[in-house]
Amino acid sequence: MKTPVPSIMIPAAEIQQRVQELAELVSAEYADRDLTLLGVMTGSLMFLADFMRHLHVPHQVGIIQASSYVGQVTTPGELKVNLDFLPYLADRHVLLIDDILDTGQTLIKLQEKVKVLQPASIQTATLLWKKSRTTHAVKPDYFGFEIEDRFVVGYGLDYNDDYRHLPDICELNEAIESGASFSRTVN
């Protein structure tokens, strides 16, 4: 099997600039509200951390573990969600932070799960949006970059748990040889 070789799609400096811009927009909107950030793990870890550093408003932080990809498959299975690490959300304004919006299925299900906890509002922020693949009636309230339907890694996104550490968003530009396929743990 060949090892996929990443090529830079969005450089780290551009990511950092955009994350700061998003945090400033959110800071302005949530200036007088009780904000809770919910990071969808593990893919949003870097985005969440950098986003928090640029926020100018008080906020709480929690995490949601969600996965639907198992092993070496590229098609999602049943979404598994763990809400054990959430702070109290009733009457708070929630901003779901995710790495990438693809079809929209995960985001819709996460919003449904969080809604049961009676927050005052739920909005979403994703670093990347594959708008051409979004099949559900959902769009992020905030997003960093709209990208083509490419398999991307870096800045928290992975291929078989590798490449998360890269500071850039990269496309894997070599196909995996026959018999293997891309897989990505959804957060």
C-alpha cells in the first residue's frame, strides 16, 4: 500500500487569520449572552483551542464525542454520540464547533441531541464546509473555508489517526492502492 502524501491546500497562516476573524464575529454576536462552546472531538480539537484563544467574551467549554466511520470505510455508519463531557446547557447559548461539514447528517443529529438539554439557542461553526456535498437542509452559522469535495487532513483532521498534527489543511494527493480505502473518524 502506498502512503498518501499530503499537499498543502490551506496554509497555517491563512487558517489562523480566518479563525481569528470568526472569533471576532462570534465575540460581537455573543457580547451579552452566556456562551458555551461544544467541540466535536477529536477533529475539532485544534480549531476549538485556537478559536477559544481569540474569543473576547466569557465562555464555558464542553466536548461531544461523535463517530460514524469505523476502520477502513469511507461511508458513514450509525452515528454514536457521547454527551458525558457536557457542562450544564439549560438557558445557555451553545455554539457547536466542528472541523468539517460534509453531508450535514452529523451536524443535524448533534443539534437534535443538544436541543434536548434545553439551551437558549444553538448555532454552529465549522472550519471547513464541503457545500457541494451537503445533502441535508443545514448550513453552518459560521465557517472558515468552503472547499471542494477532497479528502483533507491536518489541523485536527486525520487519515487513520495520522496527520492531525499538521498545521496546514492538506489534501492527500496519492490514492491508496487497491484493496484499501480512505477512512476518517468523524470527530
